[in-house]
Amino acid sequence: MAENKKIIYMDNAATTAVRKEVLDVMLPYFSEHYGNPSSIHSVGRDAKRAVEAARKQVAAALGAQPQEIYFTAGGSESDNWAIRSAAEMLEKKGKHIITSSIEHHAVLHTCEYLEKYRGYRITYLPVDEGGLVNPQDVKNAIADDTVLISIMAANNEIGTLEPIAEIGKIAKAAGVLFHTDAVQAVGAIPIDVNALNVDLLSLSAHKFHGPKGVGALYIRKGVRMNNLIFGGAQERNLRAGTENLASIVGLGKAIEIAVAELPEYTVKLTKLRDELINGILAEIPDVRLNGDHAHRLPGNVNVSVRYIEGESLLMRLDLLGVEGSSGSACTSGSLDPSHVLLAIGLPHEIAHGSLRLSLGIGNTEEDVQYVLKVLPDVVKDLRAMSPLTRPACFA
Amino acid sequence: MYSEKVMDHFEHPRNVGEIADASGTGTVGNARCGDIMKMDIKVENNIITDVKFKTFGCCAAVATSSMATEMVKGKSVEEALQLTNKAVAEALDGLPAVKIHCSLLAEEAIHAALEDYHKKHPQGE
């Protein structure tokens, strides 16, 4: 039964499948071209060439120079490195960092660490009900001791696209380093580090059909960084350790394809997304869309379904072959629902009933229609079981 | 993550609903935390002849509510008072550690319903 069930995967913000073209270019780097890029013999040089070719591919996708791309083990590592390094290198200049309240935990927890153990002052900017940071707030928060601004390009839960270009301009004018967590944005919207005035940018391969466990940090030429890992000359002496060769090759290919396909990706996913959003809002009463509608990732749908709890909703959908995610407490591993949903002003009980469906290149019109067919019944079913009702909830 | 029994009770919850002339009702948890359980019991001659629940919560909350109703149905009031969260979790072949509080809620809901029954029926009937 479950084995033959058709799976409609709508959790592409969590991870994506590795594309066949990406896997194909990776495979030879496990057992044929297995060299250590640091070795000077031909087998090593072969591997080195592959790493540098991937670096060029990543740089080209971001409008950067190859020597500004540093391979890491993924988005969280890039975020940690960018923030800790900027903080430590500029400690003498000041100890103030500006970020937002809806960042990924890889950013927030690093800032909390600096706050708690290193004496930093962190400004967590609020967002509006759509999840947008106001660039004016960024400008107003800049003080003499501000050393870093870290604002994400796109939010992973509600899909809101932040005004990165405007913030970049403000940061540049003030002479403050600007980091953006672009893990959800790369491969989903156009990114140009120079047009955006970004100094540091984090990305992760598995969000755009590359392998897991590999990512990159863009570091603008001239930005001084300290070591993430000591012990070798890899990544310009900053991140030691033999390169994750096959995965780096995969990252290069994946980002190249994603950027080349961006125009059609955007058209296709925006259409499916809006169909799904409009369908859900039309078919199910007492549902709200979370996140800004106009400034939104092409594949992101995030709704709060009142009177029911997110994990139950997810598991019911899972039984029907639809894979999504939720910001409910039960899926976050704590008693509080997602910090992003609370930051946009949702009361706890409504945040608990959130459902994120993140579309990807594998999704079709039929998938959307199927979800629109089954979701209203699942909601009706769970609401019939819920002790919450409209007056009780909004009394 | 969940046992087959949990999934079975989640997918096919037993005793969902309300009892119009309930002998006792208990509601525990709160929406802020993401779990609310409401239990209605019908007591006749000191025996729980019917029990219904409504739950707002995760899979484990639904499954423990469902299992708890099965475990007290047909039992005497005294026997039902012996119901523990541990017994409910065991009957479901265990719960993930982070979900143990859900089984606690099921125990509390049954106890709250019994307490309400005692308040309304100080002499037993």
C-alpha cells in the first residue's frame, strides 16, 4: 500500500532531489578521479581542476570572482563562519550587530552566542506582518560600533523576499559589512553580489538540486576573515581539510543549471504557487496566508489553518502522499511555535496550525489539483475532532 | 518516529465526539501550547458506560486521547482513576520522548472529567 503510493513532494524548502545531470557529473569523482586536490601529481591536479571549475561556476552564478568563493559544508556553516569571523576580526572597531527577528537559527544562535559569551550587542529588527524588514529600521539602527548587518535574502518559512538591495546600499554608505543568508534565494531568484552590495553571502547546494553537506560562502575581496578550520592550505588557508570533491563538483553543476533555468522556473512555480494559494483560500474557511504576497519566493505557500494543529495536518497529508512541513511546536521540537510566525504577529494558537508547502521543479499542475482536492477534507476532518471553534478561539 | 499503534489511533481515532448529557467533562491543556483535550464521560452505576473526546493537537495528542478513552470505557470510576500516562504510552507501544507530555495530558483529561463527575454527583449518582 504505502510503497505504491504516489508521493507529491512539496517540501523543497527543506531539501530537493539531486538532479540526474548533477549526479552524473559527481559520480566519476568518487572512484575514477579520486585525487586529493592538494597533491601535485596528475591525479591530484585533475581533482584540483574540478574544484576550481566548480568555483568558477558558483562565482558566475553570483556575479562574483572565483577567488571570492569559499566552499563549506553547507548553509549553516557559512552563516556561522560569516558572522563569527566578522565579529572577531572587527572586535576593536565595535561590538554591535544588526540582524532580524526572522533569520534562520544558524544566524540567530550565532548572534546569541556572541551576545552571551563575547559581549556583543545585537539588534534584532522587527518585521511587518508580511515578514518584511524595513530598510529605514536598518539605517536607524546603525551606530558607531556597528560592525555587521546580517539580513536574509529570502525567509525559509514564509518565503518573504527581503529588500536586500536597499539594505546593501545603506550598509555600503555606512561602511558596515553586509552578510545575507541566501540559502533559500540562490536558484530561486536572481542574485548578483555587486548589484546587491553584499559582502558575505551563504548558500547551500541541496536547496537547488545539488548534494547535501556542501555549500559556499561568498567573501568579497578585501574583507578580512579568520580561519574557520586550522590545519591546511585549502580554501585560501581559511578552511582546512581535504575538499569534498564530488559534492563540490555537484554544487557547481547544480548552481549552473539552476541559474540557467531561472526564467522558466520562476514562471512555472509562480503560477503553481498562486493557484495553490488562491485555491486554498477559496476552498477552506478561516485560513490565512502567511508572508508577503508580492515579495515572495516563487515556490512558497505558507498558510495558517485555524482550529487545528500543524503536525496532525502534516501527518494526515503524508498518509495521502502529500509531503509538507509546519511551524507548529510539535514539529520544531519545542513548546513554542516557529519564531518567524510569532514575529509576524500570529498568536500562538494560529501559529500552531501552520502548513508550508514549498514547490519545486518536480511539481505539476496535477499535484496542485490533487492537494486542492484532498486538503479541504483533511481540514474538515481535523476540525470535527477539534474542541476549538470559531467563538471559543476569537472570543 | 511513531509506532504503528499510534498511527492507527491517529488515523482512526476511537470515540471522537461529545456526549450531550455527560456525567462529567474535563478540558486540559491550552491552545497556546498547541494541545487541548476535552473528555466527556457518561457514568451509570459507577461504571463509565461511554466516553468521547475532542482534541486539538499533534498525532500523539490525538492517539493518546483515543487510547485513553478505550482504556477507561467499561471501567468503574475507581479503576479509571488509576489510569496513568505511562499505561497510555505503553498501550500505544511507546511514544517519542518529546511527546510524553501528550500522554500526560490524556491522563489529566480523564482525571479532570472524573473530578467534574464527583463534583456534580457528590453521593455517587
